[in-house]
Amino acid sequence: MPRTMPSSSGYSRCPVKTGGSSITFKHSFQIKGIDRLLPPAAYEVITDEEMIEGLSFPVFRRVATMIMVPAAPPRTLTMEMISISPDDLADAQRIDAAPR
């Protein structure tokens, strides 16, 4: 569902769409920006994309990528959403898929 995104001057008029997907890690892994080892499991990844205005057809560019992870101890029963780089996520997936 399109929504507006906060900006330094208030709110942007560009629609933002949010999508999600599930990715599975078979091994413990780390992602830059998260200071702990994460266990193997399925993780929800959320992306926000902003529409680029002024074109004759709809085009979106990614403006944010987040992953839902178990909170750090002692609150391991709660989840936290952490902003990550799509490149760092791809690196973690590549390392997870590599033969060990």
C-alpha cells in the first residue's frame, strides 16, 4: 500500500511501497551492523521502495532494507527490526550457501 515517507522537510509526496519476503539461513551467520551471531532460521526481510516521479511509467528505487531478528539477550522472546544494507544481506546469503 503506498504511503508517504518522512523527509528532512516534513513528508515526501512520493509514494512508498513496502514489501516483504522470507529468507532462510542454514547456518549461524552475521550481518554487518548487527553485533551478534544470529542462529540458523527463516528471517523476514522488509524493503521500502519510493516511486521516482516524473516518468511516463512507474519506477521504484529501494530506500530501505530491514531484517527481523530475535532481540539480544535477555529479551530473546521479542523481535527487533534492524536496518541493513542489501549488499551485506547478499554477502551473508552467499557465505551461507557456500560448501563447508
